[in-house]
Amino acid sequence: MGNILKKAAAGLMDKMLSTATVISVRAWEPSTLSEIVIHTPTIAMEKWDSIKRFKCKVGEWDYRDYTPAKWDAETRQCTLYIETGHAGAGSHWARQLRAGDEIRLGPAHAASLPGKPGKILCLGDSSALGHFLSLRQLTNARQYPMEGLRAEARFLPVIPGVSAATPLSGMDHFILG
């Protein structure tokens, strides 16, 4: 019975997905983070005003949500950062991707931007990197200065302008990833 329900749900999900093409895949060394650039011809990124997530088909009946870290609405390309250092379905899928592969994805839930200007402190591991960088692209750096504490600094690429030793006082917004 469980497999019948899973199959039915997957069939409905597949109807809501579109096809994107992998442009490039880069494994960050020495971490277990993969940078995947995709071309999404049917997604209107120019209308984005919240932190979007894609629901990606990573197996026959498996889906995972990933947040585009950066995007170019004109070329319809975006970058996903995916943590691949564990045995999950999404990690396995991401490790297998190559330039030219077609993937299936669709819109998932979105996260709101902060309601008022102020300093933003981002706390998270490498799996939260896409969320933080998306927030950075959608906000004005003067109105929403960002700071970050890297719990696993060896896993994250260096982000210009984000300090690894930020004091907790004086922050207006805390983003946990």
C-alpha cells in the first residue's frame, strides 16, 4: 500500500516539474560541497522577491529541496550548493551529476525576507549556504549588512564580506540554517 501511495504522489509531483540542464559541476576541495550550475529555461527568476527553493527529483520516488545561491535572470542560470558528505539520496544524486545532464525540478516553498532593515547574522553549516547567499542577492547590503559564523569553516568557501568572528550583539535579524 505504501509503495502505491508513493508512486501516485511521485506521478503528481512529476507533472509539476520542468527540465533543467546541468552547465557545470565543481567539487569544493577538501570539503564535501558541490557547486552545480544549471540552466532553467522555464523559470522566471526576474520575478523573485523571496528566497526560493527548488524541489529536485533525486531518485525514482525521492525529492529534495535546494535553494539557488545565486542566479542570473537574463541567462536563466542559477547555482546550487549541495552538501554531499553523507549517504542520503540527494547527496548520491549530486555526486553523479555531470555537465549536460538533464534534471527535473519545480518550485517548492519560499522563505520571506526580513521585514525591516537591519544587520543579519547567519548561523548554519554548509547545507545552509544557498539560503544565505540567496538572501544576500535579494537584499541591499547597506540596509541589510550580513555577518556569518561558520560552524564548520573547513566546509564552506570563503564568502567576501562575511566574517567568521562576528560578535552576537548588535544584530537585528538571526537566520539559522
